[in-house]
Amino acid sequence: MRWLALCFVLSAAGVFAQAPVGTILPAQFNNSLDSAKSRSGQVVTARVMQDVPISPTKKIHAGAKLIGHLENVRRGDQGQRAEMSLRFDRLKLGREVVAITTSLRAMASMTEVEGVLVPPTGPDRGTPWAWTTRNLIGGEVAYGADGPVARGDEIVGQALTSGVLIPLRANTASGCRGTVEGNSQPQPTWVFSSDACGLYGFENMQIAHAGRTTPLGEITLTSTQGKVQIKAGSGILLRVIGPPVPSEVHLP
């Protein structure tokens, strides 16, 4: 079964809009996760960090809450690799909560995120973020608010006060697609570059499953050495792949 131009309905304060498949949700973890301490069923939340345009007149506002849970945690004892599986499957918009299915495009450690948010130059840490030149995770550079986002001499998007808007690029080396289901609109990637893909700042960790195929929406991380650990403040790019669907249905 293929999904063509699939959309799901969002309701917030009585205003309805559509968030097409391929929409990026840039978020920051509210709580820390640790394969040595966390348990299956634990609630996981993250805050949407940038307005997400979904039509010329509609958007998901920054501050919306992503809600998920841990599906499986393996400590990694007795020679086994540590493993953690999670999914974000609900989006809270004001008083409304809607079910969604998302996959993982990129995730960056708290340290990597702070490296973008804290100005590399300027008088102190209090320098307004919007005034600064930001070295995005993945290699591109955002120049102030309303300035360009550039990769070398190439302009790839627009810098905003709260983040950036960029058409996504494929990263075939790391396994990420560009446009999905014809959704070629500029996406809000916050502190990430247009081709950011995979893990940044997580030593000895790997993405075993990004959630694009069965089991849809389930993100599995493993560690080649030590535990799987995600600190509060880490950043994540989730991609909407649809509403909840039966597990036997998968993306091509």
C-alpha cells in the first residue's frame, strides 16, 4: 500500500489545518533517557522549537508538545549491546492532542545544540541569538535573522529569529531522503542544516531503525560501547509519515 499526498487533520483552538507527509517537526527533549535507568513504557516529551508552516495561512506554533514513550530498553549486560526503542506518536496543540506517526531524520546531543545556540563570537552568552551567525549542525551557516542560510557560496534557505527554513536535501551517504510525497516546501530545521541526517555528538551510538519501515514510527538506537543516553536539551528532527496505521502497512 502506498501513501500518496497523505495528510492528517490537526485541531488547535478550533482552527483546522493539514500537515502533509514529509513535514519536519524540530524539537528539543524535555527529559533525559538512559538505557541503564529508563524503563519500557516511560513517557518521553519534547518541545517543538520553531513554528512549522503547513499552509500559507496555517502553522504549528513553537511550544507545541510532542509526546511519546519508550517501547523497549535493553541495558546491555552480559555482552549484549545496549538498546533503546522509542516513538513520538502524539502532538499536543493547546488543549487538543492528535495522533501522528513520525520517523527520525537527525538527532544532536545537548552539547551540539548548545554549540549553535551559544554565539561563537560576541561579548557574552547573552548576545541575542537572532543577531548572530550560526554554524548549523551539518555544515551550513545561518546569517542573523532574515538573512540567508548558505553552504559555501550557495544560498540554500532563509534564517529566522527562531531557526531556519530550508528545502530538505537528500543525504544518500547517511540514508536520508529529500522530498517525500511531493512535499518540497521549505522546512523548519531549527539548528540543523538542510541535509542533516543521523546522529551528531553521540559517541558509540547508532540508529538501528529510523521508523520509516515496519514497525512504523519506532526509533531504535543502539550502542557499540556503553549505554544509550540522551540528555534533556538534545535536539531531534522528526518527519511526519502519517497518522497511526496498521503495522503491516509500510513505506516503500
